[in-house]
Amino acid sequence: MATKRYDSSRAWYAVHTYSGYEEKVADSIKQRVDSVDMADKIFDVLVPKEKQIEIKNGKRKVVDKKIFQGYVLVEMKLTEDAWFIIRNTPGVTGFVGSGTEPTPMAEAEIAKIKKRMGVEDPKHFINFSVGEVVNITDGPFKGFDGAISEIDNTKGKIRVMVSMFGRDTPVELDALQVKKV
């Protein structure tokens, strides 16, 4: 078995977890850091999330969505005892890296993730796809069916092709104004 190269410089590492256990793993790592006094080697634990607007049952709501399912980011000095603490946290399946060696993440990558997490305007999450047939439930075209031709996630709008007078007419609607057929 190859010997591990430990790096005593401070860097971010991606830790793979069971999907859905990201928050529990992050909390467990923080508790373990406090209980065994590793604050000088393990500095920060992050579950990357961003705000999105989700439309369900005709209502808009802002939700926190995980950017990377099954991953937690840890800022640490890669020493044998720090590696051991993280690796043996319940729910952790391993570090991301080549073979058994954890690979540090690039600072530019971490900066992008943090910027994405800090975005103030939530993104719309529209649960429709292009080509899907929907029924218009509100507005002047209420009761008409049409196929979605375009989706604009930034504005929460969709363009529906409605057949009127024998030809398709594009109608721009809020995603709340339609339902699946």
C-alpha cells in the first residue's frame, strides 16, 4: 500500500457523503473538531447551497437547494489525525481525489462556489420541459392547451404555442399560469 503524502498547508477538500446526510456529516465534523480540539487543523465545513424558486401546487416558494448532492467541503490542513477524524465521521464515504490521496480544490473553484451560494436573487425552478403539453389556468387564454416551446428560468416565464384560428400562436406566461395535462 502506498504511503499517504500529507500536506500541512491550508486547503479545501471535497468529502463524499451518503446522499441526504450532508448536513448531519457537516454537524458531526464540527462537533468532533470541538471535542478533540482540532480547530488548528480543521477550519471550516461547508454544505454548498443556493436559493431557488420552486413552483409547486400553484405556489411559489424559495428553497435552499444543495449545489452538490452527496458532498461536503472542508477547509483543513491535511495531517494524519485530521484526515482520520474526517474519514471516520459517520456518513462519510471518503475524500475526493486520485486513489486514496485527497486532492485539494482550486481556490478559483471555491470562489465560484461561494459566489454562487451568495447570490441574492433566487433562481426559478420550473418543473416543466420543452415540448410538454400544458393547460393554461389563468389569464386571457384560460382553458387553452398548448405545447411549451421555451423556458426562461431566470424570469420564471414559459412560452406556450397555443393553436388559435388554425395556426400556432406563441403566448408568454408565468409558470404559475399553467398546469400539466
